Amino acid sequence: MTQETILIVGASGTVGSLIAKKLRESGAIVKESTSRKDVATSSSQKVFMNLATGENIHEAFSGIDKAFLISPPGYADQYAILSPMIQEAKRRGLKKVVLMTAMGANAVDSSPFRRAEIELEKSGLAYNIIRPNWFFQNFNTFWVHGIKQSDIIALPAKEAKTSFIDAEDIANVAAKLLTVSTFDNQDFDLTGPQALTHGEVADAISKVTGRKISYENILPETLAKTLLGAGLPKDYVDFMILIFGFLAEGYNSKITESVKLITGLAPRNVNQYTQGAKAHVAK
């Protein structure tokens, strides 16, 4: 049986790196996109592609059978990032495309993520769309500074519950969808097994660290100021504040069975996440 070559966009990210690892373990040939020309030159497994400008997309898609697509953080117009890749996938007649957006992306057809989803749905390609909820891993990446420096998770989330999902489960789903046709041409919202407040996640982190981690509800403009101060573009900061507004109103609390349906495994719970993230949130 001929090995398939699968392109993983965002392969250095939290989810993409896990997908690449799982696919290689399954015997697939994996090409990883990178924005660094020097890295691509030094590795046969990596290919240069500038998602912001579209540079080298034709070459990156050369010789592949399937692709996993994602728009990296920092870009508010995800359609501008994703559409050229969807068009290239269609031009080359790929066997399968798995697109990752975000839970709630299909609420409004005019949103950038949804426009990309619709373009893929109408492409004639075999596809899957996965929409994960907020990642557990945000606590040991984006929000880790406050946890390590001040023992605080400060976000404008109110007391809303969110069915956080582990990146490992998202990767398991994506890897499965890239290697089977059972679920072709379907979309899936991906969640964890329970809906939790940020305060409840803080309590779970407290248990594994031995420190009291507190959750503090802050004003959206306070977070916006912090993100802008970190150098994020204003349009992306506005996007983040928008989706936090939906979270705070309870729109991210639903629980689905998609992870178990596709992988056969129950999604990881908060205690499994915190055990694995213990070293990352320790001082």
C-alpha cells in the first residue's frame, strides 16, 4: 500500500505538532509547513510557506495527498489566510482536507472562519471541519505568566462555564479524520467531558501545584490593554475580546460526544490535563 503524504499547516503549534507526531507513528509521510526558510532548507520534512502573504503555497502543496489546515493565532481575517490554501487544495485535487476553525465559527455565515468553511464545503473535495472549544493548554501557554508570577488567572470570563478540550484529543481526532473516510464531509464541534468555570480550573491547578491559584474576572478593556501591550495587532485583539464576550455569556458551555465518536476514546478531563501540565505551571 502506497504511503500517503500529508501536509500539516501550523506543525510547530500546540495541535499541529501532536498531529504530525501521531501521523508519523501511523506510517504516514508528513510534511510540516514552517514560516522559516532556514528551517525548511535544513530539513526534508519541512516546507517553507508564508501564510500571511501566500508565498510558496504552490510548492508547499506539491506532492501531497491530504492536508490539515489552520489559521495561526494573531490574524483576525482567517479567511484571507485559509482561502488560498483551500483553492490550492482544490486545484491539486487532494484526497482529503481537514480544516480546524473554532466552536461557534458557524454561527454567522459572514464571519471569516465560516467563509473559509463554506468555501471548503463547496470545493468538491472530501473534507472534515473540526471546531474545538477553548483549549485547556491556554492555561499553560497564553495565561501561564499570571499563574506563575502572581498565582492569578485574570480574564473577562465572568462565571460562565466552558467545556474546555485537551489539545491531545483534538490531535487524535484530526489524525483519525486524515486517515479514514468514515466521517467524510461532516463537521464536528469538539469539547471536553465537562463544563467548568475558570475558577474551577484554577482550583484544579491549585491541587497539582500546591499553591492557591485564584481566578479574577476582569473588564474586557483590561485584557485588551494587556494584549495590545504584548504587541498583538488591534484587529486581532478586537477579535479576542469579541469571542471572550460570547464565552462570558455562556455560549461555550455545551458538551458534545464527537471526540469519543471519532476516536473511540473519552476526552480528557481537567484532572488529567493538570497532571500533564504540572511542570509547565510550577514556579
